[in-house]
Amino acid sequence: MGDKQLGPDDEFRAFIVGAWPWLLRTAYLLTGDQHAAEDLAQSAAERTCAAWSKVRRADDAHSYVRRIMINQHARRWRRRAPEVLVESVPDTAGPEDGYARSDQRRVLMAALATLPRRQRQAVVLRHWEDLTDSQAAAAMGCSTGAVRSHAAKGIARLRHTAGLKELTDMTHVGGAV
């Protein structure tokens, strides 16, 4: 009895179970919508499963999965249907929306949603995921200079957002930072 080696299916299952909260949080920060985040995280998990033999040999499986998620998000963003306008927006978030519990997070998420896709990706990867410029560049498939530019422009736009003026330190409302 003693040491029992896990098979590839068990390794994948253990990885996804452990990484799921991180996957879902990152997907939410990228999409700004709970349902879209769940779809994106599920899609990334499916792609990870299909490529598990390659992912498990990677130096950093989380980086590999992050890249899958960013690519999936970019594909969906390019193909997305026109947005449907609604008559009114509820004043409070539903109980299932854990990220919108505080007023600051709700304001910040709304502001993030207004950023262009690449700026939002750079801000999320640099300030929530706490990646270096080179790690974010690898995840986004661009140069480190482009990451710095997108992140700086995104932060500048966020600083000029009316609802965010009273937030002096964004790290208090972020995820991993």
C-alpha cells in the first residue's frame, strides 16, 4: 500500500479542483460578468484537459492555463454578439455574486468593464495576478513594452473614473494583491 501514483486523469482532476477558485476569479476579472466568467473558466478547463499531457510537463501549469484562458477570452471577445440594452439595472448584486459584495468592488468592476480588452487584460494580470511585465507579456502574447503601455493607459483611465476618485489604493479592492 504506501505511495500510490496518480494517473493523468487524477492529476488533472486534482489540478483543476485546486486551481478552480483562481481560474474563476481571473475569468471574472477578464470578463466582468459572473456567467461569462464561469463559461470562460469551463472552456479553459476543457482545453487544459485536452492538452493535459503537455500542461503537466510545463514549468508552470498555472501560466499555461492562464494563457489558454486569455486566448479563449480574446476569441470570444472578437466573436461576441452585440450587447443587449436593458431598461434598468438592479441596485444590488445577487447573493451568488461574491465579487460585487462591496460598493468599492462594484464600482471598480464597472470601471474595469469600460476599459478596452488589452488594457483590462494588462491591468488584471499586473495588479490582480501580480505578474511581472515579462510574465504578463508572455500571457498576452505581446512585448513587455506593450504590457507596460496597456497597463499604464488602463490605470490612467481608471484614475479618471468618477466613482474611483475616492479609492486611494487599488490593492485593497483587488484579488491576490
